[in-house]
Amino acid sequence: MTGYRRMVLAACLIATAGLGAVHVAAQTYSTGGTGFIVGASGYILTSYHVVEGATGPITVTLSDGRTYEARVVDHSPTIDEGGYDAALLKIEASGLAVVPIADSDQVQLFDQVIVLGYPLSFELGVSLNVTGGNVTAFREIKDSPELLQIDAAVNPGNSGGPALDKNGCAVGIVTSKIVGEEVEGVSFLVPINLAAQLAAKHVPGWSVSSADAILTSREIVAAAAPAIVYVEWSDVYTKDGEYEESFSQSREWFAEFWNSGGFVEVPLSDEGVVTFLECPAEASGPSFGIEILFSRCTDSCAAGLVFFPAEDAADPWVYMILIDSEGSYAAFKKAPGESSSWRLAGTWMPSSNLKEGKDVVNRLDLEAGTRSTRVSFNGASPATLGVVLPLGGTVALCTVNFAGKTTVRFDNLWIRGPVDSSDMD
């Protein structure tokens, strides 16, 4: 079950008089999930993907309404990155109720489980939800560890919550499910024995429960409920963005194209491939800007903007402006009749104003003129490129993966113009 995200606009999208632009003010993006207390001194297990990438404080809300700021003590990466998708959090509290831990190696097919969590909290509110079902299979998906497949209903926000056995002990952590029109009741748990490896290293007096008393469903829920917590983190974007009406197709494009985190994130696996992300953006210009972040980048990769001329343009060239993860930039052009391939070698220029490496944000700004284009990085003084962007056509995002596995994140894209004086030497 992927992390559950929402977008809250602190100010409505407003057409700004005189500028013809859509103005987007401070926005808050939140993600929420479930966790459960495994150490009375404030240790909590959850899914790693619930807190992965947290840029703001992680907040834990207990069943009695008390809230705490949490830190990640230890984690295993998500399943698609070779881990078992678990994280151990710590809050500064004591005397807390805990969920006892079972030995998941003892789980058998058709064992009953009870799942507790906070699904769909942004629509339904933060109130504990309980579903039940059975263990239906032991499943490996691609290169995942062996997961417990269950038919209990889970939804976004259940991630990180426990599945409890007939003794009221956790046998697994909700991690994902398969969705589709013809798919029902196919959800997965990370076996608790895997996640317990994290707790065993950090939680004082850690032990696996030997409880053998069979409890009723009501007894199981009543005992576990005080130890089930709501986990949330938020990121507030305070910088304003200006979106040309013709570029964003007004409000609809911004809402539908960018994901609920307020950015476009593109995972790349094919090496040496240029990928264009189509978007209904008119290159009216003459100023363009975007923020780019490379994550999970094991080797050189690049991303930027590509400019396509209008169908009736006198200049038929297609231009691409890129920055890479090694602190360099380049401009390329291709005639429409040429091969669909771009040759991206030998013309890269280093810039001391670009930050190298992954998980850092670089700002690319372009100003188009009738004889040249100026480029600047992270607000530094601009340099001149020997290209003339085809204003009046369209602009799209583009990515290049030279080697390895890469994810590119585009954020805060804007197009502004036209202005009265755009000629540049």
C-alpha cells in the first residue's frame, strides 16, 4: 500500500489580472500511514515507504490524541529497492502500551488475521479502522522476500499497520496490495520476523511473545488499539509559482499532470534513452524555469526542457537544454528530418553554480531572445547559449539516463512572458 498523500492549497488558484497567469501560493503536501508501538519507551514500527523522503517533521499521534515528533532510528529500504520496507521510529515518551510480537515463521495458510490502521484518513478522519481476513498465500513478487498474502481489506493509509493473529500478536506489517477492476482481496504483509530485526537492535528488553491464549476479536482490538498510532509528515512549499494560462491550461493541467506531491517524478531504467514528458505547454516565453532533483542516481543522468517549434515556424529546429548530475549543462538541437536519436556527447560544459550528486535541487532558468538564449543556475549570473529557442511552439520536460538506475524529480515549473524587450546580443 503506497504512502497516502494529499495536497492542500493554502490559497486558491487565482487568475492574476494583467499578467494572464495562474498564481499558486503556499501549498502543504502531506502523507499519512499507520504504525504500532513495540517498545514502551516510544519505539514504533511502520512501513519505510510511509516516511521515505520526509522533508518535514514526522508526527506521531497516539490513540488518546497526544502528538509527538518522531525520528527514524533504523530502516530497511522499500521492497523494490531490495529491502523489506520497514522503519523503526522513536518518540520521547514512556509507559506506552505495546503490541506483542509473534513468530511469523509459525504462520500457516488460512490463519485468521485482524488488520488495524488509519486508512483514507484525509477523507474519513483519523479514526481507527479494523478489518479481518485470512492468510491466503506465501508470495514472492519479483525479487521481494517471501510476503504473507491476505484477503483482509486494506486501503491507502493502512501501510505500516499490524496484522494480528488469534493471540493478539503482530504477525506482519501491511505493505502493499494489487488493485484492478477484476482484482479483489490481494494484499501483502511483510512478515514480522523481518521487521523485528530492526527492533531487536534498538528496543531495550526486546522479546517475542509466547502468548498462547486465544482471544476473541473484540479482545484483540481492545488490547491493541491503544498501541496503534497515526504517522504523518508534511512539506510546506512557501515559494510562489507563476503559470502562464496558455501553458498550464489553467487549473486543470496543474491538477491533473503534476502528482499530489506537487511535482513530477520519473523513474528511468533504460540506459541511453531520451524521454520526453508531453504536457500542454505553449512556449510563449521568453522566460522559463524549473527545479530538478536526481535521486536513486547511480551514474550520470540529465534532465531539462525541450522546445518544439510551431508547425508553421520558419525555424524548424528542436532544442533541448539539459543539466546533469555531475554539475554540467548542454544545449542540443536537431532538425525535424533527422533520426529520432539525439547525440549527446562532447558538448557538456561544467558550471561551478550547479550542485553535483543526487538528492540536491538545481534551479535551471532560461531567458529567450531573438539572437541568443541566456541560462543561469541557482540564481547566479547568466551565461549565453548560442541557440535561439522556438517561441510560439511547445515546451516539454525531458530526461536522459546515461547509465544505472535514475529517478528525476521536476518541481516548480513556470513559464513567463512575453516581455517588451527580449533582444540579446
